[in-house]
Amino acid sequence: MEFVAIRLQELPEVNQFYTEVTSDLRRKGIDQWDRFYPNRFVMKKDLKNGTFFGMKEENHLIGAIVLDTNESKQYLKLQWEDHTGRPLIIHRLAVHPCHQGKGIGKRLLNFAEEYALEKGNTSIRLDVYSQNRSAIGMYEKAGYQKRGSIRFPLRKVPYLCFEKIIKI
């Protein structure tokens, strides 16, 4: 398994990956994603910006993460510990259903932390659907601290926001 920057020409594979992850989440009663989000326009932008990274096995995408510094405006309402540094934001972290429970999510987080250090970021921030208990547990085990919750339009439940200080 290797981490790679995913290229724009891989958009069809990325779309299929998120379709399968979204279907699996919905089967589990987790309605965080749907046919409107994440969508191909969001993913195409990530790919064009060079912020989409994946873990591949036998040339198949089995884990994905987007890393950039674009925070939701909703984040301004929260009390972050790192308020003078340069946070890296995790978006759309996902593991293919056939590969869940194998530590891939943890490896994606480790990759994000190494990337943050390399790029000079001082912390990592993310939001997670409050009914996705397994994702919340993974972030807590990895040392991320809950900083509050936010709401997004058209979403029934809030998202929990987490932060991990990398360096100050």
C-alpha cells in the first residue's frame, strides 16, 4: 500500500470510490453524505488543486483524504487552541468498505500529520458527522480534541469539530 497524489484523470475512479463509501454509510444508517455531497465538482476541484491524496493497493483506491487550509466559515464560531498558527484542514477522509477495520484510517491520519509537519502547519482541524461513532472514536484515539460542533445546511444533525496541535 502506498500514498499517492491522485490526478485529475482519475476522477472516474474517485467518483466510484465515494459512491461506494456513501452507499455503505447509508446502509449503516449514517446519512452524512448523499448524492449531492461529496460531488464530482468538489472532487474535481480537489484534484485540480493537488490536495487529494489516496492510499492504493494493487492500483485500486482504498483510502482517500483531502488536505488543504480551507476552513468552513462555520469554524469561526469555535474556540480553537491554535488561534495564531497555520492549521491544516482534513476533508472527506474515507476508507473503502472492503478495507475498513484494517487500520487504514489511522494510516491516513498519520499521513496527514507528516504532511502538516512537512508543510509547516501548526495544527490539524476537521469536522465529523456526529452520528459516525467509528470515525469519532478513531479521531479521539489519535489524540484529536473536540472543540465544539457546527451545523451545515440541509444536514439533520451537527458535525463535531476536532483539533490536534502539531507544533506551536
